[in-house]
Amino acid sequence: MILDILDLHRSGLTQRAIARRLGISRNTVKKYLEAPESCLKNPKSYHRTSILDPYHNTIKAWLDEDEYYTATWIYDRLVNQGYTGSYETVKRKVGKFKKQKQKIAYMRFETEPGHQAQVDFGEFQVELPDGSIKKLYLFSMILGYSRKIYTELIERCDMPSFLDCHIHAFEYFAGVSDQILYDRMKNVYIAKLTGKDKFNSTLIGFAVHYGFVPKVAPAYAAWVKGKVERPYTFIREGFWRGYGFVNLVRANKNLWSWIIKKDERIHGTTHEKVSTRFKREQPHLNALPPQTFDTSYRIYRRVYKDCTVHFQGNRYVTPHTLVGEQVILRPKDGQLRILQNCWLVVTYEIPSTKGNLVQKKRFYEDMKKDIDMNRRKYHHGKKGKGRAKQTISPQKPQYDMDVEVRSISAYEEIMQEVSS
């Protein structure tokens, strides 16, 4: 408007004519002609008092505690504190505060080839024929540079299954990235001690074996792991919705086939095919170790005197030489391996029932053949309390004396002579 006023004034029109043509007050025309720079000044803001003003700090404190508190929740508690205004007033103010809190800028970063992978778990549900609901867990590992993804449905979210999925992903990629970024899941993260992240000891051993560095994302910072968070929606909506689940094996085969096809799409962020970028990234991955990591549980037991160790209601026989020693039990896939230090002692099939004595007959046979052990066991040739005593032989005196030892027939002849 100021430009129109100045232009008409330069054309020779009076203030009255300018006001009539622009449909504004003559005083407005006069003001802008006398001080054109006044239009550049910000208008004075006037704060209208509100019945909600005394509660502003309270609302902010609640939203700082938990930004997901709803306006309804806040309104109910303000009423208990004496607020007499309307719910709509509270709703507008809560929306304004939440909008201010959500104005956060994020810096996009792209990882170098082979530098980082991201791992996460998602939960899916299956309705069985009997109407019950079964939970499945979706493991995903995605390479940061190429967006190449490995994903697998599993039934348990325990540590062996978690690490097995890692191994399957490494084999799928034919390599390992320098870093793997995790959420603060209990299988991975313990706590922050002395300013450093403390990880699960089993995961640390696994990371050393495969040569990667585990990293944990900051708390409540889902954008840090956006590369692996977004594919969950992609898989859930593109593959899972409407999928007819039959069994876990078939579901994983169908999922992998679907993922391979999607690798040929143009990625929305990189504007390249996933498969094309993976060909450039794969040579930068670290080589796999010669042997896979043993992901089974590690359970410590001491061998009893009857040469057995107890595990889940059954007894398993070990060599007698391990009595009193501590051994390591490694159960997995229906088998129980018993190790002493790093040496495999024996492998047993785990029975489906409890109360069984599971054994290898050769262990007890070896114990019977151990002469030295049996001598210690029965204390042969020793005297004393609690020890086996020597039998007194009739051919040998118990004491060192000159005693003539006669046979019983000699005494019988003597008795016949006396009686006669």
C-alpha cells in the first residue's frame, strides 16, 4: 500500500484523491507521506490477559515431563487446581506449546560405504486358526550407505536368536560394517557408566569376534536411526498387510523374495537402485571370520560325585575325571554340549521329558577301569578309622612272635589222645 500511495502522490494527486482512490483514510495517506519508513516498523504487540495466564508455568512443566500429555488430561488437573475457564482455551494453549517444542531442526547425514549398519526389532502379530494371537519379531539390519536390508521373522527375542540373525545378515551381505547402531534394547545396552556406554558382555564378545564396534542411539532420538526405522513401515504396509501367514519358514522365504525385488527400485533418498549402491558398498565391508560365533547360552555347573550335572530337570553323565570340576553347558536346538574350558567333552540330545538320566556307558566303564581312582576310593592297604581293615590270615601271625602255626587236624589228633 505504501508504494501505491507514493506513486499516486508523485503523479500529482492530492491526499484526498489518493484516499478516495485507495479506499483508505486520509490520515493514513498523510502518515505514510510524512514518514514512509514507519511502514517498516513492526507493529506493537498487545498481550491480552487470559484466565489461563496463572497456569502457564504449570502446563509447561507437565509438557516438559511428558510431551504426550493430552489437553484433556491437563484440563482435568487444572480444574482441580481452581481453573474456571473453558476446555477450548486449554486446548489452544497446549497445542501452541507443543508446536513450539516440536520445532527442532535435524541435520541429514549420509554414511560412507561400509562404515555403519543399523539394527532394530519390530513386533508383528498372527491370528491362529483357534483365534489366539501369536507374536512374531522382525529383525532388520540395513547398511547405511546402500540401504541394502536383511530382515528375518523369528519367534523369540532372546540373545541366541538375536545374534543368529546378525550372523545370517553378515552372510547375506558377505561382510561386516565397521559400526552397528542399536536402540537401547535390553539385549544390547546395560547403562551409561562413568560417561561410557556399557554393553552386554555376550554382545561385546560377539563384536570382537566379527570386528565391529557397537554404538547406541541417544534416548528418545528416533531420527538418529531413521534408516532402519522407516523400513518397518515399508515392510508392514508393503508386505505384511494382507499377507496370508502359514508358517514361519514360508513367511521368511516370501519376505526375502519380496526384499530382493524391492532392491531394484529407485530409493527415494539416494535416487539410485539399492542393488547398484550395494555393489559399490560391498567391497568396503570387513571380511567374515573363519568360524562363526557360538551363540548358545553359557551355563556353569559343577560335576557331582555321581559324575552328573543337572540341567532343566535332567541329569547328564560326564567323565569321572571331572568330578568336582566346573563345566560349561551350551544348550541350543535340542542339544546340550558340555565343555571344560574350551574343550568339548560330550554332546547329548535334550529329552522332551524331565527326570531322565542321560549317559554314555563308556564313562562308567572308564571309571571301573581306573585302578588309581578305585584305590583312592576304597583305601586299599591302609588302616585307621573309617578305612577298610586287613583280613587276618591264619597262616600269618598278627604279631611278630615265635608262634608255631598248626593245622586244625593236628588239634583233633591231640583231643583224641586226651579222651582215650
